[in-house]
Amino acid sequence: MLEAAIEVGRPTLFSMLIIIAAHIPIFTLQRHEGRIFAPMAYSVVSALVGALILSLTLVPLLCSVMLKRNLPEEENFIVRAAKRTYAPALAWALRKPRTVLISAVLA
């Protein structure tokens, strides 16, 4: 489980940094616009930073503590139905790539 948290850590960090960087221009607004939108940008950025810290520290810790039991893997009704539908459709699409490509272009 720790390996999974480490694996998604960097992509999560970079995606949050990109979203935070998108809010930087709001901090440069002056006058009325700055007074209106700056508090929103501070709220969004602080919420994102808090969520990032929790998702990289507390959530993996709680998962490792609370999910220690090795439960047998079971598929529910929805997953079984999706697999019954998806497998034949995927097999057909792999047999007829030209038809799939033409359908995608026409759609």
C-alpha cells in the first residue's frame, strides 16, 4: 500500500501545482477586482495545499492502519455485468480497427 502512495505522489503534487499556478494571475489583480477575487484565490489555494498535505501524509497512514486485513477479492454485480458487456465489445473492436476508426472520425 505504501508503494501505491509513493507511486501517485509525484503526479498528485504536480497536478496540484499546476492548478495552483493557474490561480497566480488572480493575486496580481488590483483595485476592485483584486478585492473581489483575491479572497477566493486564497481560499482555493489554501484548500488545495491542505488537501495535498492530507492526501500524501494522513490518508496513506490511515489506509495502512485500517485496511490491514487481507480480504478476498470479490466482484459485485455491476463489475460482472460491465465485464460481460465490455469483453465482447473490446474483442470486436480489436478485430475491426478500421471500422472503429471510421466510426470515431464520423462521430
